[in-house]
Amino acid sequence: MEAVAAERERAAEILTVSGHLLEVTLSSTFQASLFNRWMELDQDPVSIAGTAAETGTARETFEGSVAGIHKAPTSAAPST
């Protein structure tokens, strides 16, 4: 992630799935805002709220699952 963000010069769009945002505060990419868009997908609203408390508003959250993405129409955009 760090290498891709550096290579893309603030154009990286990063998606974390199901609680993998918990360690984001350790990321130099996240700390320095070296990304264009950081998204979190989780089906547990409690997990989303927990990471929101740790990371602030520097990312978009989507409640749902990977299976839900596969089933959604391609033109559908998740709401934030």
C-alpha cells in the first residue's frame, strides 16, 4: 500500500474490507494523506464506528459485504 500510494502520487484509491482498517493509523500513507480516496467496507456498524473514532473523517465508510458488491448492479454507488 505504501509503495502504490507513493508511485501514484496522491492518486491511489484504497479499499479496506471487514475490519482491516484497524491498523491504518500505523500507515505513513494514511498519516500523511498520500492518497486520493480511502474507503472502508464492513458489514458490522460497530466496527465502522470504532474505526471512525480512531481515524476521524479521512475516509469513506460503506456498510455491506464483498458478496453484496458482487451482487450489486455495476452502476450502483454505495452511499456514505
